[in-house]
Amino acid sequence: MFSRPKKWAVLLEPLGLKTDATHHDDVLLCVMNDGSVFYYVIFKDFNNYLYVSPNKIPQSDATENFSLYQFIYPIDVVAYSRSEIKCVGCFTPISDQQKLHACYSPENQLLMIFGVLYENVPSFAIYKMRKDCMDLILVDSMIGNLDACFYPNINGVISLPRSMPGIVSVFHFPNELPRGLNHRYIPKLVFAGFKARRSSHIVSCRNSARFHFASWSDDPIPHISLWRVFNDQNPYLHWMEISFEFTIPALIQGLSFDNIGRCIGFILVTNDDTSICVWEYDKDQSNQVNIIMDPIQFGKIICTKWDCSTSGNSQSFYVLTTTSLFEHTGTSVLVWNNPNSAITNFITYENKIRFYVSTEGILRVMRPQLPNINIGEVSEITEKRPSLPYVKAISKGKCDTASGFHMHRCANCKKPLIHPLICRDKQIENCYCTLECQKEHWPVFAAVQTSVATDKIKRFIIPDSR
């Protein structure tokens, strides 16, 4: 099971804002579990950082923007940096932080946080990330959605409707996103899949032309589904699902795609053991590399993610637990035991700088170096379990589309609305999609309200007794 410290980084990702190469290269986005969202400017030029040995860091520097410390193995760390950490927004997290997670769409610079308490309702919220702030542009209730993520490479969201097992829904944002949480039209919804097995989690793949997202269940005998929704040169959208139905009781945790969508990594817990799994799916065949872990050494999971390998330019699947850091290289698992600094999330930027957030909520940075197994910095686990048995099924079909789900209609143009512009007077039930519609409808509205008001006044006129 996942174990969350009091302070932990929900998300740590580069924004992809390479706007001014003369000053900085990118901006690091950090979302904390207490509801704070921070920016940190990344410099690729090492001259902007002062690297020193960990035992030479003055104690007075512990209160700086970086409280810097030794990471997992002896390396140089940053003692000073030109950058500053800036808070660009905040949100109210839900109390059950096991369900709190976030994802970022670098193509559209949108941030989704699943587990926001909006007007006392557990919700997922989408923000537009700007230079010095973040604007809330959409909120939807967690009551109607089991999970949600971004649709890759487009302005869209994928969700798992709670009342429709086996179905995924996709909707697209308008071409021009509003600034702030304003009234907006309800988009056309696209539904894919058959009402069959229920999925509990969903995750998108950013850079794959074959699969767009994956879903999996928390059932006693779970399944993993790889999805693609596409337009086959006709007006109807089509979908394809490749599902792997397990034949043994198990629990799947922390599933995610690598950066090219060729492999998935996840943790598999069975009655007998716990394994870190990397599956490569290519040409209708799945190549499984399942490495068995020692349950005592494994600890409780903090986070899982794909990041740069310590042995080269490829990617590895990492599992961060309360006791160790595990790196699945595709053939074996490298283990760093008892890290000197407890960490909650990390990211390696262009194979040059590794950022991580400690359990104290402090952002730190280091220069990653290769591990050395020969001198005991890291141990290696090579014991593999046999390939997991599953039943594979391929489903295809046409997507269903729906529109008109709404709670309000514009009093002027009659279009369905969500988050409409509503008059402040609670006795007035009219709502509008835009200020222009409200102005256009004003003569009719004023005439009706004047007539109503006149009738009320006439009822209280005291007749002349003379």
C-alpha cells in the first residue's frame, strides 16, 4: 500500500517553458500535498550553481531556498543557486490523501489535480499555468468520476464515470481556454468501451501513436487495459481496447507508461510475493520482466515513475518506498538502501540535474552520478518470477457521442451551461452564458420583473376609505 509522509510532492515536472534561453531554460513545477504550487527556474548552465561536498555545507545555509544534503550515494550537491522558489497558487486538498494525485500537460500547459476540495465537494480541478499564477478553468466532482487524466497531445480530458463500469469518457476543451473559472458551454462527450469490467484508475501516455491511455482495476482478480481512440477518416470516432485479464488474485499499484509508450511499469502484490514489473508490448506480444522483491526490504510505497536511467540515456521505472529506492532497468532492479535523506518525489532534467523534494517539504538538487555496485553503494536483484498468466482480449467499436447534459440553460439563447453567470439575487432564477446574452435579454427580463413587482405592489395598496 501507499504510505504518505506529512509533507510530500504530489507532482514534480518541468513546465516546458523554454522562453528565454539567455536567462533560464525551463521552469520546474512542484505541487505539494498541503495545497501549495511552486515554480523554480531551472538553469542548465552549471555556473549558476555552486557545488560543494556534503560535509562542507555550512549550517547557516540550511534556511536558504535549498536546504542541501547528500542524496542516495556520495556526490556533490548544490550549496547556492541563483534561482528563487515562487508560490503561484494554492488549493484545498481532500482529507483522504491516498486519492490525491496530479498530472501535467506540457503541450497545453494545463495542470490537473485530482483530490481538490472545491466548495466542500471532493473534485478534480484543471488549471491553466501562466507566468506568475495559475487560473482555475474547470472543476468536476469526484462523486461522478473514479479517476481522470489528460488526453495526450490535445485539449481533452479522459475520465472513468462511476455509474458506467467499463466505459471511458472523453471531452475536449474549446480552442481558446477561458481565463479563470467562467461560464462555459458543456462540451460534447465521447464514450468508448463496453459496459463490462470496471476500471478504477486511468493514466495517459504522452508520446505514443499506438496507445493513448491505460486503465486498471482494484478487483481481487484485476485486469489491465490499453486504449486507443482514433478517427478512421470518417465522422465517427473509433476505439480499441486490449485487455489483460489476470487469472490469479493480485493487486496492481502505481502503473505508468514510459516516455515513448512502449513499456508499462507497475507493482504487483500477490499472496506469495511483491514484484516490480515492466512489460513491453510490441507486435501483439508482451515481454514480461517481473523482479521479485523482499517484502521486508521493500517497505511501503511513496511514489512510482519513469525517469532517466543512472546507467545511460534510456529510461528506467523507479519505485520510491519508505526504506529504499528501486530502479527497474529492464533486466534487473538496482536498490539503494537506507537513503541519507528521505525523499518523496524526484525528476532528472536532461540527464544533468536531479531535483527532489524531501519529507520536510524542501526542494533539493544534485548532479547524478553512476552507481558503483562493486563498492556497495547499490545492490542488484536479478531473481525473476515466471510470466504472469492472463487472458488477452481485443475489443473494438464506434464511440457514442452525447451532448446536452446540463443543469442550466441560458435564458436568452437557450444553450446548456455549466458554471453559468447567475444573478446574485437568489429570488431570480435566470442565468446566462455570456454578458452579451444578459444585456440582450435585459429588456425582456426587466419587463417581466417590472410586471411581477407591480403585481406585488398592487396587493399591498390600501384602498381609499373616503
